Amino acid sequence: MLSTGLPQGAVPKLERPGPLRERVYEALLELITTRALQPGQHLVESELAGHLGVSRQPVREALQRLNTDGWVDLRPAQGAFVHEPTEQEADQLLSVRTLLEAEAARLAAIACNPRNGIEELRELCNRGEQAVRADAVDLAVAANAEFHAKIVEMAGNAVLAELAEQVGRRVRWYHTPVARQRGQQSWIEHRELIELIAEGDGPRAAEMMRTHTEHTRQAYRQRVRAKDS
């Protein structure tokens, strides 16, 4: 276990080439969204620099950018801390996600043909179900993110894809703590969604996606309230 509380092997390797500050930013953002770095956790520049094998300067720059983007809170005389999202923040973000992904599901169904990703969706379901059975939360969350991203890709709308990508990482951040709670039911809903897309039923696919994403939103809300009670 590293001194910042990161499990061994959790720190991503920095790929080269590319601006160092950008690579440090992406590495820290990945650690935050996967909750290897927990909400509220103190981020010590020197420790993070040591884990990533860089100087403190690109870490400082990355933390400032993460603060601007809402992932990190910089507190005077205290330092940097992983942002702790409020229930309202999560609720608003997950509501927007529902709007975007319901439309993505509708468009994916309209555009669907046998070569347009259905088998990939089924394979992602297989992976997700295996991860749930193995209680491998990180793998289940990754498969879930890929599943939803694939539906957005199948929708064929570049503007929708750009917007969905903007909220995608935060969705993953909120989904991770409820992934075990959602468990197998989430993948049952995914299977139903695949069949509706395969049938080309846009309205029902959109409604199924709304129901599915609403379940995740409610699960997160229940978790926050239980934690605060």
C-alpha cells in the first residue's frame, strides 16, 4: 500500500510522448474517477510526484487544472483534496446523462443493422456479467462504461458523442460506488436494451435506457443518504 492510500499497481504508467503536464493530469484523473483516490482524500504533491516518477511542477500544474475542472479542491493553507460531490451535483449530472443516453439508444435502434455493434454489446455484457460473478468491481465498471460508449457510437451523432464524452468520466465516478449494489440487475437491463436496439425499436429502447439510468441515479442517491444518516 502506498502512503497516499493507493493500492499497489493502481498508479498508471505515464505514456510517452506527449506534454508531461497532460500525461500527469490524465493519470491523476484516472485515479480519481476509478476512486483509487477517494473523495475527500488529501493529495500531497511530493508523494504523487514520487509515485508517478516526475517532479512536483507538473503535479502542481495538473492539480490546478483538476481544480478548475471540478475534480480537486484547493484549500488555502491546507492543500489539495479530491472533490467530494454533493447529492445535488450527482443528481444533476446523472439527469443529463439520462437525456443524452436515452436519445443515443433511440438513434442506435433506428440506425441498427446486424453489423452495427450488436455482437460487441453482447460480448461486453458477457464481460460485465463475469465481472459481477467474480465480484471484480473495477472490471464491471469498465465494461459498463464501454457498453454505454458503444451505444453512443452506434447512434452516429457526433455532437451527441461529444457531449456524452464530457459527462462520461463523471458518470463512471458516480457509478463505481454503486456498481456492486446494482450488480446483476444492471446487466439484465443491458440485455433487454440490446434486444430493443436489435429490433430497431427506437421509442422502447429510449424508454429502457431512461429506466436503466434512473435506477443508477436512485442507487447513488440512496447510498449518499445512507452514508449521511
